[in-house]
Amino acid sequence: MLSLSCSMSLISRLLCLSVSAAISYSGVLLGISDLVSQKLTGIQKIQLRRLVLKVVQVNTIPVRAVRGCAKAIVSSACKGESENVANKVVLITGASSGIGEHIAYEYARRGAILALVARRENRLQIVANKARELGSPEVIVIRADVSKDEECKHFIDETVNHFGRVDHLVNNAGVIRVDLFEDSTDIASIMDINFWGSVYSTHYAVPHLRKSKGKIVVISSVAACLCTPRLSFYSASKAAQICFFESLRAEFGPDIGITIVTPGVTESEMTQGQFLPKIEMPWMPVESTETCAKAIVDSTCKGDMYLTKPSWMRVGFWMRVLCPEVFEWCMHSMLVNRPCTHQNKDR
């Protein structure tokens, strides 16, 4: 029998799917086409607008009542269901900066015990000190490279030997490279860290998570669904990650909860001052890392299956599903033929 939180999540997703399939996306698509067309010639603008109007069928239905109903059902069901993580052991990979750092702070505010993992030990010490100030009763730091199987085994064993258990595993460590496929180098490292790093960590943590009825948090990316140009290997690594953990969730059933997070563009070393200017999209709204981290921990504690933050990024997914021609045309127009290369170490 499905748990209450899983049942409500399923109901919510089915309602949203039904509503989203019926409503008109013409306004959104036309708005996007207007934005893109600022970089185009007069003839190209006309061609884009005609393509949007040809693909999109205008439908109007009273969706507010349906959405309100879905929201009321889920809110009512989830009330009082959030997990108390005080004194629970949370292991976070890629905790030296960005989303991982702020997830550590959010867990610390809730009184969780932390094991922080990354390659930069000096940065981990700074994060650990602040986490203690915010309320974490105990924090350990472990220098490790998640792309190496033996190092993943080491930090899981060290955490269990020190605390005696693991309650939450946050697979956050990741790298990104922004370049065209034909210009790509060092391809293997992206998959080694983004995909295999989370697989290795999970493999060694699962026996301990079964004992504690724990949870796994997977920090993937909206790029896994949007398949953005210049992010081919990054998108592929994140898509593989999602498929892997969806399969595990079906295997584990209620024994281990899995929350898959697909963030959009957030403030981090991957984006601040480098990522958006490199791909020439300075207009792209950037989500606060603190806001994103709080939403991730809230969603995990409620037992949600999925979280997309910011939520408006779902529009891109529906645009790709319903109007693939328009979506790919926009992506190609905005992101191709602009030289850029960038990589960072920990999210």
C-alpha cells in the first residue's frame, strides 16, 4: 500500500498533468518568442511567430478551481507529516560551496548532525564552523573525491564508524562544462562525478539507510529534461542520474525514501559571474541558493518524490513536450555559435 505522502504526491502530479495538458501555452510561447526575437532579423521574427502559432492550439478552461483543489488535497494530507531531523545524521557530498553548502546550513538550523564531504578540506572546515554556529550538535568533514569508488566507501564507513548510523544521504557533488560537443574534452570526468559519484555513494550507504529507514536526496538538474545546447554531457549525466534513482525507488519501495531535485539556475560557483555571461543569457532569473536549499530540505522531510526549483522551470519542460520544434529552434537560436568553456569542481 502506498504511503500517504506518496499517494498525495501521485494525486497532485496526475491533476497537474491533466490540467497542464489542457490549458493553452500560446501566451507563454509567444512571450518566449518575443524575447528570443530581439536577437533576430525581421524575416526570422516572422518565421518564428508563424511557427509558434502553427504548433500551438489555443485552449481555455477554468483551471484555477482544479489547481486549487489539488493544492488543498496535498496541503491537507501533508500537514504535520514533515520529518524532524534533529540529531539525525545527514551526509552531504559537494558540501564545500553552492547548493551543498546551504543544504548543510539548512539541516544545521534544524539540529541535524552533519558529515560534510568534498575535495576542498579548507572550504569544508569553514562550512562546518558555520553549521555548528547555526545549531548542528556535531559536524565532521571528510576530504574525498566521489568519482573514486574506494573514497566513497571510505567516507560512508567513516561516517558510520563515527556516528553509528546514516539517516539522510544528499548526493550533491557535481561538475559542469559549457561547450559545444565538437569542442568537448575530458568527457569522462563529467559522468564519473555527476553519475558514478552518486551511484558509488548510494551503493555503500544503502545497507545503513535500510536500517534507519532513511532517505536519499538526489541533486540533479532541470538540464536533464531540457537538453540544452552546450550542456550535452552535463545533461546526459543528470538524465542518467534521474533514471537510475527512479529505478532504485521502485526497487526499495517504502524502505528508503528518494527525493529527486531538478534545480534551475541557482547562485553558486557554477553561475556567479561566469556561467550566465558565458552563454550570453544575463536575463535568465537566478534562484537564491538559500531559498533553493530550504525548499530541498522541506521537500525531503515531507517525503516528496520530486522537486523542481524554481517551479516556473516546468514551463520549459511542457514547451519541449508539446512544441518540440519551437523549443529546439529557440535553444539553437539563443545558445549555439557563441564560444564558451567553463568548468567548476563542487556545486
